[in-house]
Amino acid sequence: MTPPIRGFAKSEFGVRTQRAQAKMAKKGLTALLLTTEPEVRYYTGFLTRFWESPTRPWFVVVPPIGNPIAVIPSIGAHLMGQTWITDIRTWQAPDYDDDGIKLLAQTLREVTPLRGKIGLADEMESHVQMPLASLRAIETMLDGRALIGDGGITRDLRLVKSDAEVDKIRTAAQIADRAFDRVPEIARAGAPLSKVFRDFQAQCLNEGADWVPYLAGAADRGGYNDVISPATDAPLRQGDILMLDTGLVWDGYFCDFDRNFSIGTPNAATQSAQAQLIDATHAAFELAKPGAVISDLFHAMNGVINPSGKTMEAGRLGHGLGMQLTEWPSIIARDHTVLVEGMVLTLEPSVNLSGEKIMVHEENIVIREHGAEFLSTPQKGQVRIAG
């Protein structure tokens, strides 16, 4: 299948900005201050791996009307100039005395009236990407303007994906599907788990991933102990259950799902656990329609995998997905976010096995007008055999 065109039409960023400005007006905010990679990229399209360097701060200001303003280190001016942003204000960074703070404060004063309120993300899963001293310095330079929470404006907008965003997530998932189909080429008894990890990442890249920021997994007999560990050099053995969980990126958007493999013929307990996981996933999938709430999905999965009601160690059974590996919301009993068309979620039930082992299964879905649609290829109730 031919992948979608990279990037977005300028009109998409215009719509995002206008929606943010409408929400700002309702909440009494006169500007948004954006400091993190996903926030900046959401409104500008500025996509770079340079965020891996912690040295330079990057800022974007969304004014009450008009297009966003970039306040960035000069090293990023050319790339930002390739986006739809035309007002790009720069300084030579790093500057040990004033690393863009005066320029940012000047910009905020310019677009915000006296006693105006400037929104800064402060809810769960957010952070401010600048030194504390810089944040305090900006507050003193605002001349009566206030930095306050943004009321979840950007988080709420990012919760619902456009068709173009969904196409990118689907493309990432299809790449991962193809890489998972090739796991039997690399996973066999005697192969070190660390080499399987490296080979799988290479398969993801060969199948079209831009990069593979996340890969976790495990291998052990009768299941595994956790789902977040890095690989060890321990060799795979006959009877092991191998789990690989990947978050690869295509054009700035993640997929996030895992697959279980048996080294040799799986036993009855393993097959039963896999079937239970698939049943739980499909139970939530059937309920995932506009108007349902996140907690509905949790209870649907938990009722299959955990009929006793005992608390699960993992805490949540899935989450949002998009520009980040995990996004709002979390699929937990206390989350009552209403499902709407365009939300992209993971469904991630887990089961407890004997010997304190577990098995996990994960799929990616998008909410459509009349129900959910799988973005990853849904698995059947049997563990794949490798090795």
C-alpha cells in the first residue's frame, strides 16, 4: 500500500490554531505558551530529532488572533521556515546570560494586553521545557500579565485526530505488522534476546519506519515478569514465550502494540491465556463507539481477564496514541472521557499466569462514526510460533 504524503496541508495547522483560539477566548486566555516538542509540532509542523539535545529551549506563542509565532534558537530558523510559520524570532543559542528569555517575554507582552492571562500546559502528562530560573525570570518580565494553566486546550485538541493524522498512525502500524510477520526469521532457540531486539528494530527500519524510539519485551517459560524491560543477552529457549512491544514512528506519528511468540509449540496454558487476551480486546472493541466512555472499555476488558475484580499491577488497560507513544487518556475505571469520532487508542489487557508470570496483548484502534476500526491487524486466539 502506498503510504500517505508526508506532512500536512497548511490548512490543517490553520484549523488547529483557530480551534485553540476559540477555546482560549472561552477560557479568558490571551495567549498560549508552548515549550515541548509535541505542542510545538502540533501547531507548526516543526519535525526534527534535534529535541534530543537538552541544551537549547524552543518556544512557540499562540496569540489570540493570527498565526503562531516561533521564538527559537537561530540553528532552527531554516527548518522552521519550511513550515507554515512566517513570524520566526531567533537568538544565538546557547546563551549563558539570556537564552531567549528576554525575546520570549517581549513577544508575550506584544501579543497580550496588560493583566492578560497566558496559558501554559499544567495538567497530568505535561511539563514545561525550560529551566526553573528561566520560567521565574519570564514571570518577572511580563509586567502584570499572568502565567496560568491552559485548561487542557492543546491536550483536548490533540485527543481527536484528523483523517490525515489517522493515516500516518495506520501507516506506522502497517510497518510494524510487516516487521512482526518476520519475527520467525530472527527468533529461534539459542538466539540472544538482545540480538532479537536489534534484528527486530532493523526489520522495522527495513519495512519503512523512520525510527524506532521504543522497543521493550521479554522472554521466559510460561510467560514473562514485566513488559518494560530492556533486552538481556540470555538466549531464547524451547518453551519460552517471547513478547515484543514496539513504538515505531512514521512521519512523526507512533504506533504502539505488541505480539507474543512461542519458541516451539506453546502449551495449553499459554494458548488459553492468549485466547483470553484476544477475547478481552474484542470485548472492548465492540463497545468502542461514540458516546461510550473510557471506563466502559476498562470494565469490558477487566471482566474477561480479571473476573475476580482483583487489582491488576499494570494499572491501566490502554491509552491514547498519536504524536507520542502514550497520550491522554488512560483506560482505567476512573476515566470517564467520552469517546468521539477520531480518537485513537490502544487496547492493552494483561493476564496473570502461574509463577507470577503475565502475558499482555495490545492493538491500536480509531473511533469512527458507527464504531471502532483496527489500525493494527487484529490477532487470532493462538500464539504465533517462532523458532
